[in-house]
Amino acid sequence: MAIIDDTDKDILKILEKNSRTPFTIIADELDISEATVRNRVRALEEQGVINKFTLDIDPKSLGYNMVTMIGLDVEPQDMLTAVEELRKIDGVRWVAKSTGDHMIMSEVWTKDGEELSELISKKMGSIEGLKDIKPTILLEKKSEGQI
């Protein structure tokens, strides 16, 4: 487990809002040098705290009007195969093995309810060992302040 201090947390909060924030801006905001920010970010990457810098895409801007979280249950012996099959389906943004109400959770983007229905019934429904599919349509998603 990585050991991080308050300065590291502050850097992460800024980068989480916008991973393209220049180190000079972060340095000015935190009243530290740009070299300190650069070195700390490099150390956070080396420790595995920062895995990658990525984009937060607005699905609606690309015509995906439905964002759905889907919980799936499969026969235990089919779980790994089911995860791999789900990853191949267009519209599936991510797949995770989980505990709790469902064995697998997934986020799916579709243009409308008809496309979602087809994806669930034809593509997911054909996966070997699948026992149950529980979709939940997201109405709104906020993603700030995670640290």
C-alpha cells in the first residue's frame, strides 16, 4: 500500500478533476514548485497510485442517451468466460467481478431503450451460464470528490 501525504492528496484531487492540468498550475495552486509536483506525480505512478491518465467522456455528446449499470449472475464455473464475452460486446464500457447482489457488474452505453433491449436479450442473453440480468438505468452521474 502506498503512503501518501496531504500534498499528494491535493495533487490527486486536482488531477482527478482534469488530468491535463499543467504541473505549473498545480504548483501555483498548492504553493509548491513545479519540480515537486512533477516528482510527486512520477512517484505516485511508480507506486501504482496513478494507473493512467484518462478521459471522462459525456455519453450523450456521442449519441448514447442511456447509461445502464447491469448486474449479472452466472453459474460459478462460467464466470471468467462470461466476463470475457461481456468485454467483447459493443456498448459495454467496463466489466467487473463483484460480490453482493450480483457476481458481475457492467456499465453499458446505448442510444435508446430499443438498442439496450436488443443488447440484453440477444448479446448478453446468449452468454453461456448466464442466470440473471438486472439492468438499472442511470439518470445522472457525478464524479468529483472521490478522494
